[in-house]
Amino acid sequence: MLIVVRNFLSIFILLFALAPIARAELRIEITQGVDKPVPIAIVPFGWEGRGDTPPFDVAALISADLARSGRFAPLDPDDMLERPTLGRDVDFQDWRLLGIEVVIVGRLIETGRDDYTIQFQMFNVYRGEQLLGYRQPASKTQLRGGSHLVADMIYEELTGIRGIFATRIAYITATGGPGAQIFRLIVADPDGENARILVESTEPIMSPAWSPDSRKLAYVSFEKQRSEIYIQTLRSGARRRVSSRAGVNGAPVWSPDGRSLALTLSKTDGNLDIYTLNLSNQVLKRLTHGPSIETEPTWSPDGRWIFFTSDRAGGPQVYRMSANGGTAKRVTFEGAYNARPRLAPDGQKIAVVHNDRGNYRIALVDVDRGYTQVLTKGHLDESPSYAPNGETLIYATRRGLQGVLGTVSTDGRIHRIISSLEGDVREPVWSPFRVN
Amino acid sequence: MKLIRQILFPVLMIVLAGCTSESTGTRDASGVGSVPIGGSGDDVYRAGSPMDEGAGGIMGTRIIYFGFDKTDIESDYRDILAGHARFLAANPDVDVRLEGHADERGSREYNIGLGERRAQSVREILLLRGVSSGSMNAISFGEERPAAMGSGEEAWAQNRRVELIFSE
């Protein structure tokens, strides 16, 4: 469904139900990995179906996912001595000779007109034992997503941590020169593939936020020459405007139960404060008062607390208050600038934009003790967002003059840059785990 | 937006010119003319107002700049705003949008806050000088609409601003 809204000033905004972009918009490079990634082999899958070539290279996608995590070193298929597709055909001695610790074999099987099964088995090479075997059904359009699900299963079995290959990211792009810019809100796989435009506008879009069920995105749009907050449903492209009050409407975030938004309003007094908005009954509740700037709210995962940015102490710092409002307690104490908090999934730390000796970098701050660990190395880093397994952060940074995205593991060891072929990329947000 | 700005400046000049001359009269050295007494017998002179030539004058400066992390108005700009306030108070049909901006450093929504505070600072000065609240509209764009692309103090200084945009 495509909706076009025009007004007399030739501002246009296009809304899409996940319209696909013709080519992959993002390109990913590894800039720093772990010292000893696990040697693993994902043998090219067999094909059981019509025609000589399978409709999708499952093994290549799984291999790319595991490599991109920085924790695995997949063997180049050209170096494989044999290519079994079933467990009973695996000769473990051959793989031990190559120094491989884990081998994965499988087949893509056509089961119907546009239906398939992704079948795989995973073995510990030294013990010769099967670790995992599974048959994952997938329709033709689900082959990419199904392969990501398999990569997630493998990752969880080997690391004990739930994989994020089947999650999504949303981000904003800006292309064109001053006075003629196009802004887009895009949803893609974490590898940058499968990118789809949600919104396209001649005016800025900001602050995308995923709903807890991954079905909607809230965002700020300036299509009316001022800030307003919208919620758009991904599947249908339908959207509704949830806040267009006088003054600023900004920084929307969802409560963990999906029933409310926390947001920033300035109303007519011009003073930014935090409010919550109940999405079913539209009841608005003001949580902060006072002349300082209060903005960038975020909920703790258990829904009990709201963390936010306030400059009541002179410069921006992060504070915490009960989700019902009340006294706020300061949480960041290192550095003159700490803003835009986001909670880790376990609630122990916040990721913030932190000014470190003149450089704006992403730091993790322990919520209870205030210990600050600077993770990134740029000059203008911003917008950190946790992957739902808490292992990685995605954030916005620069490469030269271009706005690009970066990912960094929360232990600070694995760094990656994600750049667009044209224009700037900014404000990335990682989706929750998919709810099936 | 651009269209409105281009029309307004000539309109502004015509409005001011109309106050100062009607038919032949003498002009003194400052360029302000006096209105001759017509046949109506009315000998009260209406007040003239200064005419600014070119973009360097007070009415041409419609962007107020701010220091890093600052939202208060420096004294040079206060004089400029006084001029705008007089114009607006004398022309109640004219509205003004006060668009506040910030440079790109730091988080985006906090920068919306800085832009809003700057726009509100300008609004307060105009209000104190007699501009009606209803003819002003303060909006923040944060760092989302830079005047100067690129990084470094030169670009940042140009982006920390409030733009006054007049319309009728």
C-alpha cells in the first residue's frame, strides 16, 4: 500500500508497507575481531529439488552470520576435502586434520511448490558427537529468514547465548544536498540485506523506536514543519499520529508491556519534560517539572524505572526515577556530558553518549555503581542501541564526513563499520527478538 | 518558505517608505522627510521611522547566533531583536516563526532541547518588547537542519542559531 500526502509547499511524504529497495543498501566491514575465533566448517548444503541449482545458498548465509559475529572463523569451501550433506557421511578424521572444531552439514529440500525444508546437523569434531540436528520449514520468501533462524540455533548451541541473526534493525538515511534532502526510515536485517523503506520524506525524521512485539515503529516526523510523533505498523504501512501538541514532540519509547509511550513534550511553556501516554485511553501523565531540559526517556526492562537525560546540574547527565514519576536520582558521575541512556537487557548497565576529553563516544555505565567504560573510538558517536541478547551495540558514527553505523561487542573487543552506498546513515535501533 | 522571504523584504521597504513621504516636501540630511500639511488643516506630523539600506542593516539580520552550549542572547543581538520587536509591534498582521537550531555534537533529542531553549530566549525578548504572543511561533529543529554542512568550529558556529522567518 502506498500513501502519498502532499501540501502546497511541495513537502511530500510517502508511506510504504515495507517496499523493498532494489539492492542492498548497507555494506559491512570487520575492523576488529577476537584473537582466536573458533574454527568451524559449514559445508555447502545439498539440494533436493527441481533444477540443478537451489533457490538460495543457505550455507553461505549461515557462514556469513557466524563470521560477522567475530567469534567464528568459517573454513573456505575451497579448502574442504569433502562435502558431505548428511551426518552419517562425515569423516571426522578429515576435519580434525584441518583443525576444525565444529562441522555443520545439511540439505535444502523442496517439499512443495514454494515450500522447503532446511535440514542440518552439527557435530563436535573431536568427540565425533552430534550437538544439534533440526528441520526448519520455510516458504520461498522465508528462505533468507529461515537460514538466519538456523544460524541463531547454531549460535545459541555453541555459545549459550541467544542469536540475533533473525532480528531486524531500523535506521534513518539522509541523501541529497542542503535544501534538497530526502530522509528515509528503513528496516533491514542486521547484515544490511533485505532493506525496506518504511517512510520517505523531504523533511527530517528522527528517533525511531521498536514496539516490544516488533510489529510497529514510533518515530518523530517534521513533515508539518514541526515535530510530531507517529506510530506506523510495518506490515500494512498504516500509521497514526499520536502526539502533535504545541511545541516539541520528541523521543518516543515504548513501555515493556507495549501499552504506553514515554515521550518528551514542551507544550506552550517551552520547557522540555517527560510524559507518559497510555496508547489505549490517550491519558497523558506528566512525570517531570522544572526549568531544565528533561528528555530522552527509556524504560528499564522490568518496567519499574524510567531513565532520562536532564541538564538540571548544568550539563546533560542521566537520571533515574520511578515509572510513575517522583524524585529522580542521578546515575552518571564521570564526565561533563552523559546523555541518551539505553538499558542493557539485563538492566545492569546503560549505554550513553559520553563526552570523553572532547570526543563524543559510546560508554557503558553501571547503574548501581556508576563505573564508566568507554567502548567506541570516534569523535561524534551517538544513538547507541542494544541487540536484544545484550552482546552487541549498534550506534551512529562518522567515517570522514559521512554518517555511518558501527557495532561494538559489549566487551569492547569486536568492532564493525556499516556504511551506505550513498548519503548518511544515522539513528540505528535494534529490534527485540522476533515474537512468532 | 523562500518565496515568502523574498517577497517580504521589498514589502517591508515599501511600508516604511509610505510613512515618510506623501507629496513634495523637504528632506533633511538624515533622509527622513517631513510630511507637508495638506489642505485638510491637520498640522500633526506622524512619526517617521528609520530606513535601513541593504542587507547589513538591522532588519536584514534575521539570524541570531549562539555560543557553544549557550542559550542566552548576546548583547549585539539584543539590539537587533529590539528592531525586530518594534517592527512586529507596529505591524500586528505580520507573524514570525522562531526556528531554533543546535550544532551536531551530542545527542539529537537533547539538541532539540537546546534549539527550543534558544528559540524561547528570542521569544521572551520580543515579548518583553511588546510583541504579541500570538504572532510568534517557536519551533526547534535541533541539529536536523544545519545551515552549514561539515564539522569543525566554523560550521558549528553557523548552526547554533535562531532564524526569524516573517510572514503575513
